[in-house]
Amino acid sequence: MCMALSKSPRGDDDLPIQLGLGCVNPAVAPVSAIEHGVEALIPEPWIRKLLQVDESEPCLALRRRTWTQGRAAAYGIFFYPGSRYTPGSRYRPADSETVSLI
């Protein structure tokens, strides 16, 4: 089991805007599939302390899993305070012929 903890970056008011936990298999590359899941939740006390939020503030939890040809490459969960984060993304498919929407 491997675990990495990151607390970064900080916003304009010097409060943390992300807490990440994860595991990466450095022997597996390149990535062939990525899965994201997002959940709104009230985080555990230790997460609230690191993110400097009170017990009533919801956070977004982003779970990310990646694979390389069927082998697990990485797993991560990232927590974002609801009052300090707006999710967004932009994707550019490498080959529009192979893109499928779920």
C-alpha cells in the first residue's frame, strides 16, 4: 500500500484549496483510461483540520483512477472546500474516432 498526502495550493486568502491522497504505480505507463467521480460530502475531522473548514462546510471529493492496458496505474482522492473551489475541465480527445460517452 502506498499513500501520498499533498496539501496545496493556497488561494488568495492563504487558505488551502486542495487536499490529495493517492497511490501511483511508477512502473505502469502510459495511461490508457481515466475515471473520475465527484461527490459532495461533509469531510472527516482530520480532513477539515487540514483544509481549515468548520464542521458544517461541505467539500467536493474527486476520485480519480487510471489504468494502462488493464493494469492499475494510479488512484487518488482530492478534497476541495465547497466555498473555495469551482470545478471545471477541458478535454481534447486524441482521436475523435475512439471517444465514447457514458
